[in-house]
Amino acid sequence: MLSKVVTRPATPEDVPLISALHDRVFGPGRFARTAYRVREQKGPETEISAFCRLAMDGDQLVAAIRMSEISIGGNKGAALLGPLVVASEYAGQGFGRTLIREALETARTGDIKIVVLVGDEPYYGRFGFKRVAPGTITFPGPVNPARILAIELEDGALQRFTGLVSGR
Ligand SMILES: CC(C)(COP(=O)(O)OP(=O)(O)OC[C@H]1O[C@@H](n2cnc3c(N)ncnc32)[C@H](O)[C@@H]1OP(=O)(O)O)[C@@H](O)C(=O)NCCC(=O)NCCS
């Protein structure tokens, strides 16, 4: 069957659909994650940035990537990627990869200098994310330092963006 999956920016109306997929994949325990705490600092759970994207198969949600503008050590121009979630029946077909590439491209054109995330280096490494030096980028809550990854969208950003991640 020909795939009719399309990608597009997410809108606030998509939030219930995205939340339902997050619920299915991560369960309610996701709210305890430190990355969620950072996003909460920005406002309600409904917040959708210009960098959030979806893959849709008709009216079915295939995959969703969220990305929030943050500050690092008080410097604006950074973004936090996550969560990325792919519906299990669509896993391993490149939808995660497509949404990451598109979100990074949107961030680059949106004047974001650095994107950070908390996740698996073996997966995100292939997109250019690297572990940050221990203690250089910190979170307002418990995070495994080996899972703090970043990609520079502007040369030298890792030198300039150090300190505490904040949703404000
Ligand atoms: C992890 C996830 C986002 C990957 O998306 P996807 O669309 O299935 O993956 P893609 O098709 O882009 O890439 C598939 C490749 O990534 C690899 N991969 C998937 N998850 C991986 C992981 N955690 N670590 C290393 N490699 C991983 C696959 O083995 C496959 O490798 P191959 O290309 O060599 O065969 C998706 O499976 C998912 O939503 N998982 C549950 C939620 C989650 O863990 N989210 C990430 C944390 S926020």
C-alpha cells in the first residue's frame, strides 16, 4: 500500500491527539520527567511552539515531535527537543528521523542556535547530537548527565550556552 503519511506543523487543536499518544507510549509517569518540568515553566501543557511537528496518516496521528524555546544560563536562542513519539504500529519506518530533521531545519531558520534534549545518544547521535561536557548544561531536576545531548545550529553555541535550562 502506498504511504499517504504527511508531515505538518502542529497546532493547539492537535494537543488532545498528541497527549493521547504520549499517554499510550509513556503513561502518566511522564509528568514526573524533568523535561516536562522545564516545559511547565513556560505555561500550560497546551503550549505548542512553531517548531512542533506531526506526521499524520489521514486523521490518525503517526508521530509527534515537540520542541520548546528555552534559555540556558539566561541566554535565549535555545530549544529543548522532546518528547518525540512514534505510534508503535509505525515504528522503524523513518518517521522519527523525518520529524527530527524537519524540526531541526525549522529551528535553524527560526534563529535557534542550539538544541538540547534528554535522550538516547545511540539514536540521536546519528542526527549530530553529542553528549555535553558534564556540568555545562544543567536541568532543574534529576537528569542522567550521560543523556544530556546537544546540537549546535551555530558554530560555537556550546561555548556560549552554558548553565541552567529554563522554560523562561
Ligand atoms: C525512539 C523512536 C522515537 C524512534 O522513532 P522511529 O520512527 O521508530 O525511528 P526511525 O525509523 O527514525 O529510526 C529507526 C532506527 O533507529 C533505531 N532506534 C530506535 N530507537 C532507538 C534507541 N532508543 N536507541 C538507538 N537506536 C534506536 C532503530 O533500531 C532503527 O535503526 P536502523 O535504521 O539502523 O534500522 C520511537 O520508536 C518511539 O517513539 N519510541 C517510544 C518513545 C521514545 O522512546 N521516545 C524517545 C524519547 S523522548
